[in-house]
Amino acid sequence: MNKKQKKALAQILTSIVLIIVISAVAHWIVFHPYLEFVLYMVPYLIVGYDILRKAFKGIKNRQVFDENFLMAVATLGAILLGDYKEGVAVMLFYQIGELFQSYAVGKSRKNISELMDIRPDYANVERDGKLEKVDPDEVEVGTVIIVQPGEKIPIDGIIIEGETALNTSALTGESLPREVKTEDEVISGCINMTGVIKIRTKKEFGESTVSKILDLVENSSSKKSRSENFISKFARYYTPIVCYGALALAFLPPLFNVIMGRNPAVGQWVYRALTFLVISCPCALVISIPLSFFAGIGGASKEGVLVKGSNYLETLSQAKYVVFDKTGTMTQGIFQVSGIHHSKLPDEKLLEYAALAECYSSHPISKSLQKAYGREIDKNRVQEVKEISGNGVTAKVDGVNVAVGNDKLMKQLGLEYKECHEVGTLVHVAVEGQYKGHILISDQLKPHAKEAIAALKKTGIKKSVMLTGDSKLAAEKVAEELGIHEVYSELLPADKVSKVEELLGQKAEKEKLIFVGDGINDAPVLSRADVGIAMGALGSDAAIEAADVVLMDDDPLKIAKAIKISKKCIRIVYENIYFAIGVKIICLILGAVGIANMWVAIFADVGVMILAVLNAIRALFVKNV
């Protein structure tokens, strides 16, 4: 508990003790009415002073109609009617409900901060042969920092020495450690588990992943859902209406009785009006709805799904169309040698010629050949390298003429080549003017890609679509393997936007479309979709900036998880709306006709609020959603 909560608890306990003592003494001694009033006003002011002060401040600032005003009028009215015990009890139970709500919100915030406990306290910088702890804000770009086992990585960078396993669970929700070594990129917020590593920083602390993520989670409540906006507007009009309704209930029936020549029964109708006011307090709605969304966003962040606002959480729950980019989204975006075919040389030799000939190129295909070769490249063995744009390269490797490239290069050299029965990128190799075979390079599917599509169908997605700039054959193979409904290939970024526009025009108004991309090349489409989901690449800047939702571990299976979390959250929101409004309407009617007394009013206000808050907290727990 914080200081404010402890103070409120002390006031509540003090008031309870005083009420018990006063009631007990009243059994033995008959108090004079004035003395009884004074005695009951002591616990009332102890527990209700804050509410009275807020109500007075609201009147002073011309913002009269809020729950503080309702409680002040209702309780003071009951006390003036001589119902001291009921007046104090209403204020006491209201404050108990407020304390409970404050504790619940604090608990959910604490849970979220624990889940996102990734803010580093310091960075280790080596100075004069000794490690010195400095504030991460003071570390400049390019500084070498040292991270020891058990410490958090404070700033994004590249490992220049050492290897280790990283605990990324605070960022991704993934329990398995991630193995990293020299030249691997690492991001802030991960915990170093096994080895000492040296990292050259790439960013300032304020621009690093940990800062961006914390900023996202902290500011997510600023983008409100339609449900929250509805409740805000509802409370704005509802509270004045019930206040005037209570005023009418207090004065119109007695006036009617006077006209009809009957006893006006002013005290009875004023009591009913005060009961009406207590029942009408909209706390359960005003508190529980934002709390439900806040808890839902916090629960999603625990699972490595960052949602930028409750409006996106609400839109996710209505998703019926999911459109995917291919490379980096459903595939790993890492090109690997997946086969060597029709080789007239030993496979290792063909791969060696290709890797050496391509050693001066930084193209992903060249890098995949060098990686598959797996040995250190000796560039002294390579001479007369000539790059033929869009076709490939020719070079002398160990004095032997080698040509490596696509079918256009083979045609240009007048060589017959073999096509491949498998889908992928073909790298043909010719040695001394003779065709020697080809190397197949393909992008690998992500481990959970197929499972992700099946999971999406179970959440109620009507259609899955894949958009890619790849060839038709490669795109159709991936779509067929994954079970995607439609695929469009050989698209430019502008074509992807047009295709999404077309799909948006096909769907019903209440159906929402999600686009899932890597957040770097797909920014225009991410912003055009109803909800843009980016594969965060463990904290890609572009992904965090462009998307509405970021999957921190690039796992497409988390898309279905995000939709399930959103549906659970919205379900809880509507449960609270129907329950709170339903109970209040029933109790308001009972209060108006004199059946419900002040104790029923306490339940309709405090009891409903506590139940609604408890229900809202359920949105925080999403592990098995």
C-alpha cells in the first residue's frame, strides 16, 4: 500500500471503532439529540472529509455533478433527517469501496510494472582498467559497455566480445533463453544469464528499445476506446439527470400531496431522494471500464504483445480479415542454402567456388552462400571480379574462371542450364565455360507460421490474405503450405496499399481488417489498415513507430493471442456495463417507490463497484487465453 492508501485505511478503521463504541454506549445511555449528532459527526468527518472537500471544490469550480457531490448531498441529507448512523455508514462504505478500487488499480499497475521491469539502473563502462557504473543516460553512442551475468542490457548495441544466453521474457513473454555471440545485435531490457559480454552501443538510452517500450505502455491509456468515450459522455449527462430526478422526487410528491389535501410526508420523500442519489452514483462504470482496458493492455504486454491504446484493443476484437506480408512475417527473412542440384562437381567444391566468387558482394544471397560455405573467406584467392548488374558475377578463383548468377547470366554466356523442381532462388554456377549445377536458396517458414493461421481461423477470422513482392510460384507455395485463403504476388509497396484498399471496400462496416508486416517496408500499409501489427524484430524502431500493435518476438502465433486477449477484455467491459446499469436501474426504481432503503443503496453503489472492479482485474490474467 502507498501512503495515501494507508491514510485512507487508518481513517476507515478509526471511524469503524468510533461507530462501534458510540453504538455500544448508546445501549446503556440515552444521548441528547445534539450530543448524538456531535458524536456521530466525529467519525463522519474523519472518513468523509476528503469527499466533502472535493465536492466543495467541484462546486467552486462549477463542476458540480460528480460522485463526490452525490455522496456529500446524500450523507449530509440523511444526517439532517436524523439518520446519523445511516449517513455515516454510507460515507464509510463508499470510502471502503474507493480504497478497494485504489488498491486494485495500484495492483494492476504494479503487476504491469513488474512484467515490464526492464528499465536498467546503470551501465558498466571500463575506465582505467576498472568497471564504473554510470547512468545509462550518460552513455554516448559508440561506447563499449560491459554486461555481466545477472545484469540487464542497458542500451541497444552489437556484441564485440563474448557469448551468452539472454533472458528476453520481459520483452517477448518467451521463457526460452536466446543464444547470442560476437557481431549479434542485442537490445536493452534483456537479462544476461551466463557469460560476460562487451557491447558497442548503437543508440542513446532515450532512443533504445527499453525506453520506447516503457513509453508505449505508459501512454497507451491516452488512446481511448469507443466504450470508454461512451462511458465518459454517459457520466457527463447521467449525473445531472439523476440529481434533478432526486430533486423532483424530494419535492414534487409532497407538493402533490398538499394539493390533494393529504399529509405531505416531506421527510419520507427526501429520504427516498437521498437513497436515489446514493444508488445512482456511476462509480462502477467510470472506474471499471478504463481499468478493464488497462488490465487487458498490461496482460498483453506480459505476453510480448504491445498494444498502443485501448481503441486498438477494441478494434482487434472485431477483426475478420488478416492480411500478411510474406518475408519477415510468415517467413524468417533469412535466406539459406536449401539444396545443391545437378552438380558435376562435389557439392562442397561447387559451394566454395560460388562463395568465393560472391565474396565482395553484400547482397543477402551472397551472404547466404558465404554462411553455407562456413569457412573464413580468403579474398586473395579471388581476382578479376566483375559484377553484372541484375545477373550475377564473374571472377577468377584460384586462377579458374567462375561465373555465378541467375538464368540471365547463363543465357548471356551462351550456356545451357537446368531448371529446378523446387521453389526458391536459383544460383547457377559455371566453371571454365561449362555449366556445373545450381544452388537453391530459399527463405524458411517461421516455426509457428502454419499453427498461427490455424489459430486465427479458430478466433473467427473469415479470410487470410498474403501480399508479397516475390514470384508467383514462391508465393503460392508458401500460401498453400500455410493454408492461407488468397495470395497476391509480385507487388510493389504501392500495390500492397491498393490491394488493402480493395479488401477494405469488400468487408462489412463492423468487420475490421488487420495488416501484419515487418514494420520497415510496410509502413504505408500498416497505417492504412484498421489495425497494423508489426513484427517487432525484438524492438525494431520502424516497427514500434509504424504499427498500432507490436509483437516483440516476431512470433505470428501471437496474433491470435492478441485477438483472444482483446475479445476477453471487451467481454469483461460489456459484462460490467450490463451488470452495473442493470442493478442500478432496478435499485433506482425500488428506491423511488420506497422499497429500497439506504443499505440497498450502499450495495447498489459500493457493492456493484467492488464486483465490477474484481471482474475488470480478470483482464490482466491472459496466460491461458
